[in-house]
Amino acid sequence: MSKFYKSRKRGGGRHLQLSEHLQSTEAWASLKPGPRALYVELKRRYNGSNNGRIFLSHRDAAIAINVHRNTVGPYFRGLEERGFIRMTQASYLGTAGIGLAALWALEEVATADGKPATRSFIKWKKKPRTKTVT
């Protein structure tokens, strides 16, 4: 007879994969923990067929990664600048007066409408700092 806990056991659930080619880039190394957590949250919402239609508002992202909603805006911009994500549809106010959040695409995976993955984060280089002499 099997033990009680094994008879109720289900599958291991979904897993999130951050590939080695993504983590070994200069763009990923330059990210702070906040934008990394946001990327993981976006990746969690990707189900294998909805790339380009990943729904995540600033308010939902702030709740998910436990920061203030004003803090999340620079995280999205940082991920976009480095080429990890792309906005496919901007947020707007719907006809009923209800706001609709932006739709996002992960750049490491092809989108649902057939556009190939650009993987522009691989080409990203850190801009050198220049000193201004007065």
C-alpha cells in the first residue's frame, strides 16, 4: 500500500528556465536585482504561446515583486533598453473608461504572430563613462 502523501501527489508544476546564453551576457550582468525580478515575473507569465501578448501592468508588477508602483517604471525601461523585452501594444484608456495595460514580448523567444526572436540583449554594450573637465 502506498503512503498517503504519495497518493495525493501531483506533477511538479511549471518551472522557469533562464538560459545560460541569457545569463552570460553583459546586459544581464549589468542589471540590478529589481529589473531581474521583473524579468522573472514576465517570464512566469509566458506560457509558451502568448509571447507578444504578455499582460503586465505596472501596478500588478509592483505587487508581484513587492515594490512601490512608481519604482517599476524604470525597471521596465531598463529591460527595454538592454533588449530583454519589447512593448507590443502600449497601455491605453478603453472605451468604457477602464485602463488597459501594455502588452509585452520577450526578445529571447519568437512571438505568437510569427516574428523571430531578435535577442538584441546579446549585442548590448555598456556605454563608457566620460569625465567632464572644467
